[in-house]
Amino acid sequence: MRYRSIATFCVCLGLMAEANALPVNNNSPGGVSTGGGISDNAVFEILGRLEQLQSEVQQLRGVVEEQAQTISDLERKQSNIYSDLDGRIQAITPANPTSPAQAAVAPGAAAVPAAIPAQSNAVVAPGLTQQAQVAAQPAANPVNPTVAPSPTATAGAATAAAAETKPESTANSTAKGNEKERYQQAYDTLRNGHNEQAVKMFEALLSDFPAGEFSDNAQYWLAEAYKINRETDKAKTAFEKVVSRYPNSSKVPDALLKIGYIEFDLQNIPKAKDYLSRVTNSYPGTTAAHLAAKKLAQLPQ
């Protein structure tokens, strides 16, 4: 209000100076005469112009505020679209295969050797003396020097092996499940518009799982959260980490695209062209390449 009042006062002085350049007379029909002073008509005209200028300034301010709100809504809508797409991709990701420990235990438990028949049940040929029977019995049932383990012993060994590997596999499974659960919570938080809280959750997740299964996605959405919060420098740095730390990630073309957008917003046109061209040349056929091509067509040649 203070600056607007000063500007209005300056305009008023300019109009008064302009009016003083042509002396007017109250009795003259045209308002111009050789005498001094300002007529009432000139004063009313100045006031009318001032009022018109104030009205135009208010209208322009309203238009600017409306456009700013529209841009904010579009950014939020775009973020929601990417979030929904990422969620669908995660939903169709195949489950983890059976762990090696479980695969090793199953065959061992199934491979149970047959039981050895008891020697006490051997049939003794009739007509032989007791000593001959005793001598013939070992020949009929020779003892195998390598005795196969019993089914009970084999099952016990398999159970022991499973018990040894179970804590490690369970710990890994719990860690992966914990990472996925925390990533989903942070992702949902960002999607619901709680940007500051989502930033903290993604940062904590990357600190605990720097090379986890969802670390590349977490890094990308952390950068998106920074961008929505208009923290341009942090967003650019976070997107660059996606490219440098996870070069094989599917998020790399999207990260390069967003860096190109940021450079364009900063009026760094050559850098923006470089990043956008990198997307179209290195990742043709992707959605990011399509968007990069559209943006390149809008840039000055």
C-alpha cells in the first residue's frame, strides 16, 4: 500500500505538471487561456485518471494471483500423476523368489534313505546245524561298511540346518519389508500433500537404506518434494544424485528431464538444452523423451 501510494502521488505530480504547461481559464470554453491556474475540469480529469490507474493495477494484481494459483495447482497435479504411476509400477513388481536356504532344506528333507531290514528276521535254511546257521547268516545279510543314516536322523539334521539359516534370512526379509513399508508411507505422505513431512521421511529412509531396493525411487521423490517446496538448489542436487548414484535406474531419464526444467526456470537456456537433448538422445521412446522434445521445441533456437 505504501509503495502504491507513492506511485500514485508521483503520477499525480506528473499530470499536474502537464496541466501547468498549458495555462487555463475558468471562463474559457476549452479550458485554455493565457491566464494562470488550473481549472476544475483539469483537476477532475486528473482524479479520474488516477482512479482508472488504481483500478487497472488491482485488476492486474488479481490476474497475477490467479495465474500463480493455477501454476501451483498444475504442479501438484503433475506430482500426483507421477506418484500414481510409480505406485502402479510398484504394485506389479513380482514378489521375491524362494530364499536359497529354503530351497536347500527342501531337497534334503525329501531325500530320506530307505530303512535297512533287520537281520533278526532273516530266514535260515532248514537242515543246517546251529553252527552252520550261524556261519551262513552273515553271508546272507552282509553288513554294509557305510551305514546310511536313519530317517529320523536325516530329518533332524535338515531341521538343524534350517534353524541355522533362518535367523539370517528372517532378518533380511524383515529389513526389506521394513524398507518397503517405510517407502510406501513416505510416498503416500507426499501424495497427500504433506511435503515437509515427506522430505524428512525420505531423508531418513535413504540414511538407513543407502543402497536399498527402493533407494533410487526414494531419492527421486525426495527431489520432487524439494521442487514442490520451491527449494530449487536442493531439488537440482537431489535429481543429480539419482543420475550419479543409480545410473541403471528407470528414474534417470525423469531426473534428467526435471534438471532441464529447473535450468529453464533459472534462464540457463544452454544447460537446459543440454539436459533435454540428453534425454531425447539417450532414452528415445520414453515418456521423458517425449516431454523433453516438446520442451526443446519451445526453447529459442
